[in-house]
Amino acid sequence: MPIMIGFSQHRKTLLSEELDRVRREFPSLGLIKVWLAGDFSRGYVDFDTPLEFLIIRDTTDPYPKRADFFTDHLRPQVETHFHVYNPDEFSQGECEDRFVELTLRAGELIYG
């Protein structure tokens, strides 16, 4: 069975390039703040590591539909997860949501 040497480095390059591409689009999307979250933000990359974002944006869309806006507008080239909160939810949920708590502690603010 063949073994691919350096796949994690290749994946890291793909994720970095995609991050750069989508960051250029942020100013046109009405975002308040964006954090890079998840394993990639902490420097851990494996063959299936996705990009993950915690996004604060004015929206009245139901939570399950909010990521669709970003999938449609950004058309991610790698697996990408968008966790989207409006400002009220974010201010109320900072201490209650484990994902938000971990991202604020270990993620990277990349916009706003």
C-alpha cells in the first residue's frame, strides 16, 4: 500500500491558501468579527482537518440556515464550517457555548 509522505504539509498549504482567498471576501459580506477556530487555528493539521470560522454578523436567519449564505457566496474549496451568531446571541452565549468559549481562548481573531 503506498504511503503519502508530507500529506499534512500539503493539507496545511491547501487550508492556508483557502483561508487567504476567503479572507479577501470578508469586507463585502457585512461581517462584524470573524475568528479562525478549530484544529487549524491551533496548528494541528491532519488529512481531514477543515477550516472553521466563528462569525458575528447581523442576521435574522434561523441558525441552521446561516452557514448557507457563506457556502453560497464563498464557495469553499476545502471542507469548511461556518458557525454564525448575531451580536445579541454572541454577547449572551460567550460563557455558555463551549465552541465560542474555546474559540475565544484558543482561536485567532482574523477580521473586525
